[in-house]
Amino acid sequence: MVYTGYVELSTRGHADTHDLTSRVERLLDESEVHTGTVTIFTPSSTSAITTIEFESGALDDLRRAMDEVAPPDRDYRHNLRWGDGNGHSHLRAALLGPSLTIPVINGNLTLGTWQQILFIDFDVRSRQRRLVVQIVGETQ
């Protein structure tokens, strides 16, 4: 069975983060998949999906690490070509990646105790995002 759902988000950009865990769990419940996988995908080149402990210290650490790896004030060739100032956003998104796949066992996501699903919008402006959640597996 294949079930496809969506998560709609209004974001502020500039490393705006959202915990997707409960939304993905609701879609998994709707799908009635008992064993399989869930894939969350952002069709965007300036946002990413990963896992992290969704608490302020870990989120601040992630933002700081991204600032060190791809600072917004560096000269990016993308900015020279397009003039939109989001070259660092593309680089950050590419480093983390646009998707995440999680195994489903007994109808549950196999996340660790302190592991949540994180969406992060690195763009330099507010956006409306529509994430794709595809669930593949067997029902009971």
C-alpha cells in the first residue's frame, strides 16, 4: 500500500524550524500502515529535513553550526548570478538534505526517545511550504 499526505507550513525563513513529528504520526495513523517506511520530502532547494532533539539548546547549536559552515555574509556565486541573497540557504539545504526516511514497526515511527523530525527553512524570506509525506507498507 502507498499513502501520500501533505504538511502545510507558513515559515519565516532564516533557519525557521518546525517539529513535524506529531503531524507525521497523524498521517501514519490515517494510512493504517503497520509495517513499512515513511518518507518526508521538501520540494525546495532552500529547506531541509533532518532529526534532532527539538529543544532550544540543540536548535541554537544547529543554527550556530550552519552559520559557521555557510555564513550568510559570505560571497556566494549564486548571489552574484541571481541577486537574491540566499546562496547560503541553498548550501545549507544541500548539506542537510531534502528528505528523511523512517522505518515503521507495529504502526509506530522508530524514532529515538529524544529524536524528533525537524523541518528547517533556510531561505531569506517567509514562505508557504507544502511537504510530501509518503508512507509505504503493509496494513494489518
